[in-house]
Amino acid sequence: MLKFIIPIFMLMKFVSDWSFIQIGLFIVKFLFGLNCFYDYNYFCLGMSLGMDFLKYILIFLKMWIISLILLSSQKIKNSKNFNLNFLIVVIFLLLSLIITFSSMDYLLFYVSFEMSLIPTLILILGWGYQPERLQAGIYMWFYTLFLSLPLLVSLLSFYNFNGSLTLGITNLFFDSYFFNSIWYFSNILAFMVKLPVYLFHLWLPKAHVEASMAGSMILAGVLLKLSGYGLIRVLILFRHISLYYTWLWISLSLFGMIIICLMCLRQVDMKSLIAYSSVSHMGLVLCGLMVYNWWGLSGAVLVMVGHGLCSSGLFCLANMVYERVGSRSLLVSKGLLNFMPSMGLWWFLLSVSNMAAPPSLNLLGEISLIVSIISWSKLTMVLIMFISFFSAAYTLYLYSLSQHGKFLNSLYSVCSGKVNEYLSLFLHWFPLNIIVLKSLMSTPGLL
């Protein structure tokens, strides 16, 4: 893994040259993608780091998203808004993410997992738009940090009793159902907040709305996937006790998704609506992970990858509108199709991907998750039916209200789009609809 970490670390020496950093990240990402590890064994082992197929997919996704963040944040470069600091924070974030996903030790995973929150917080506080970003940053920090401490205590206790925290070796040691339940919730709740599950989600819309475009893309494409990956790795320690609480998490997620979908239908802020839709998608991912079968695990990974690309692209579009109109309100930025017709095409393509229309990766993932949830209980069909309907409803609401309607005449003086913006949107949409051509889910063994 050091052959990928060291070149990224060495890029910090060239932070004065934005273009060099951007091209360097694309080259490292390309070289990483050439490995094409499609087996389920561990490889690149050493220094408590290693990869399997799941780690490889998510690390490649993070490299892709971080590269697109630099491509989309040209305004920071042009306005010289602390652009050197911005590059250092982004590279440090990428390093912490690679270490998190490639760690073979639970304690190293925890340290790098929490370490990635620091650059995310800096991006929200440093390059956000409104003074309320301070409150949003504090919300995120205390929500995520408060329930991370029981996870640290639990991991140290695991090490005290087992003598190892290596992935795949650590096992649960208590025979008591009571102690197993305490250890289960101590480990799980830290990831539930960052996922986030309904009732633990209040920090996410605030953080998204007040963050800059880079902060929103990192929250949507990076932080939520960290929690999904953490659940996959931690639930294997509790594969027996987890079955007793499957009903709790699936019920909470499904009912919460319906409430979140109804909340999306009354939002007037673009970024707030997209942020709430992320909570809805992640609720479905949680259901698939808690059912604990192959369909659920495969669907959860597919939806995490698809949502990371789709949601990040939608935040890019919302920021492009904000830079031109000066408002994220759907009541102000109406009729965008009249003066930004080419951008309207990308609104349509990413919106239909968000509502899991073919041939997007979201469709394949949601079909797998729905099959998994219905195999657990046929009663869930009623809730899933409402969730699918309302998901399409709020996506159409976002698209139709932003693209159609009366508009201000002064908006005709606005630039309809730049080459780097269209390139960034294309690089969000293209893998989202092409990866589905290589979608073999017949070989279990991710765990």
C-alpha cells in the first residue's frame, strides 16, 4: 500500500501548483485502477495495511471523488481563497481515507476513521458560505465524537481479552446476552451516527447546507461510505447477536425513510433536499447490511458506490446554480432550463440516476436490497412501495421546480457553463451508468 500512499504524500511538496496536484492525483488514480483486483483474497499486505475487493472498490471511489473535487473547485484557485491550505487539507483527507480503508487492524481503522473528520471539519468551517457554518461544524463534531468514545473503549477491551485486533482474527468473548448487547450497541452506534440513521441524522443537513461544494462532496461521497464500510467490518464480530436486533434497525430505517421522503417534499433549499435524500438512501443500505445475506451486502456496496457518484454530482450542480444565481432556494432559482439548457441535461441525467432509473448503478443496488429485505419479511413490501414512490416524487419535485417556471430576466447575463464543469459532471455520470455493465454478484466472500 505504501506505493500508493507515498506518491500522494509527496504531492504536498507541490501545493503551490494546483494543476500539478490535480494531474498527479489523476495519474495516481489511473495507476491504482490498473491493478484491477477482482479476487477476494488479501493483497498488498504490510505495515498493518492491505486490501481485498471491497477495500479496492471504495479506495478507488475516494480517489475518484477527491480528484473531481479539485476539478470542480476552480473558483477557490481563481479567487486565491487560501488555495494552498485547501490543497493540503484535501491531500491529508485522501491519505487518511486510504489508511482507513486499507487498515488491517481495528484500532488503526478507528484512529484514521476519526482523523478523517478533522479535514472535513476544516473544509466546512474554512470554506463554507454562511456564518452558521460554525454551528453546523460543532453539530457534526459532537454528534460524531460523542458516540465514537464507546467504540474506542470497546476496541481496547477486545484487545485486552483477545490479544489481537487484526481483521478476521478478533472474536466476541462474552457468553452473556446482556454483555453481548452492550458491546454490540457500543460498536454499532458510532457508525449509525455517521451513516446516518434516522434519529441520528440531524447534523447532516446542517453540515451539507453550510459547507462549500468540496465539503458537500466529501460528506456525500466519502464520510457516509466510511460508516457503511465500518458496519460491514464490525458486524462480522456480532453475527449472532445482530440477528436479535435486525427487526429494530430495519423498522427504524424503513419508517424513517418514509418520514425523510415526506420531509424532502417540503424542502425549498436544493442542498438540503439532496442531503435528506442521502439519509433515505443510506437507510436502505443499513437494511441490506442488517439482513446479513449476500444480496444485502452486494446491494449495499453497489448503492454506496452509486450514491457517492450521484449525490456528489447533484451537489456540484447545486453549487453551480448558487454561484450564478446567488441563492439555493428553489423558489428563486426557477426556470434554469431557459438560460442553461445544456446544464438542464445534466440535471435530468443525475436526477433520474438519483431515483434509480436504468441503467444506473443505483437501480441494480436497490433491486438487490429490495430482494434482500423482502426475503427477510414480506410485510416490508408495503413500506418499500411507499418509499419507491416518494423517492421518485421528491426527485421529480427537485428537477421540475428548478428547471421550469418563471425566471428573472437578469439571469440571461449568467454564464451557462464552463468546460471544466461539464467535464466534472460527465465524470460523475459516466461511471455511474457504465459500471453496471460489469456487475457480477454470483461469488460470495466479501467478508
